[in-house]
Amino acid sequence: MKLSNLKPAAGSVKKTKRIARGTGSGHGGTSTRGHKGAKARAGFKSKRAHEGGQMPLQMRLPKGGFKNTHKRYKSNRADSFVVFNLNDLATIAQNHSVDTITKDFLYTNGYISKNDLVKILGDGELSMKLTISANRFSKSASEAISNQGGVSLVEFKTSQLQAVAHSLNVENVTAKEIALCYSFYNEGEKIHVVAEGSLKMKFNIEAHLVDTAAKDLFLSLGANVVILS
């Protein structure tokens, strides 16, 4: 092999396109720009998808909706809740032979999606003792559950409680502080704390039910967790 014998691989080197060299160049006398018009001249610019003034395709097609499912855009209005009535809860409890129903239980068994908010209403009859944890309770639902010896728990995330501690600048978060920050919560309602989001500040918490994962988050920061009866 000699240097004089080296050649590029077939097809790896293409002939340079030379324009503005007249008709003999193979690219026409107009240098591949066609005849006249804005596109044949220097400085031509056009917006993407421009159709010369005609209504562009993206505006002619029907529009579809979009729902952002990120938790910070989740609405707290009543129409954003998955609603369960008392008779629904009774049926679920009987079908699964349980006396405690939480959002995690409903999600695990396919009754709700992971990010759904749950509200309990008072329609129907309840003839059994149940412990129910949800985001909201109607007054009649809470009373019916209590009349059967059951317990209704309002669920709060660890991140929500951290927001309470931060906004009020307090070291102890109790029902009183939560009621000050969340208008939907009444101080007499019982609290269920679930782990969602990380904790970045130390504060003590009082609640009636605290999940193990949530409790571990508080204890890892040296905070106190008081379980109320």
C-alpha cells in the first residue's frame, strides 16, 4: 500500500454543489432559487408553519384539553373530589372484611387513582363501626360515623403540616394551628398524618393517627410525635 493509492471509501465524498455558475453547472440559470418572488431574493425569512396568509394547519385543527396532574395544581374545589357515600363505605368494608378504610386502602384496591382527593358524604345508611380517613367529610357523614362508634380522620400530608409550621413560625403543630391555616378543617376533627414530601424543618406534631413512614420522618429530625386518643 502506498500513499498514492489511498482513496476515500465509495460514497463518502460527495461533489460540492456549486451554484451561480450558469446553466452549464446543472443547477439552472437561477441558481436553484426558481423564478422571482421573495424566496428568490436575499434576506428572505418566514415564520415556522406560515402558509402565506392562509389559516395555518395548527389553527384549523380542533383543540384538545389539558389537565395538569401535578399536586401543586390540584384543585381543592368540591368538583375535584372522588365522592363516597356511607352506603358505599359499608359495601366496601363488607366486601373486604375490614373496619378501617383509608385513601391508601382505596387506591390499593382500585377504587381511586393515586392523586385523587376523597370526600365522604352522608347519604345512605351505616350500621357498622368504621374508622375512615379522607380529605373531607360532610357534617352528616361525620355524625353518622361517630354515632356507630367509628372515627372520621381528616388526612394531612407531612408537607402540608410543614407549611403550617413555616407560615406560623411555630415549633408545635396541633389541631389549633392547622385550623388557622386550612379553612376546611375544624379544630374538633381528628387528624391522620401520611408521609408525602420531605421534611426540611424540625417541628413537633400532635395527631390521632400517624403512619409509620411519616413518624420516621419526624423522628429522624429529632421532633416529637404525640398520638392523641
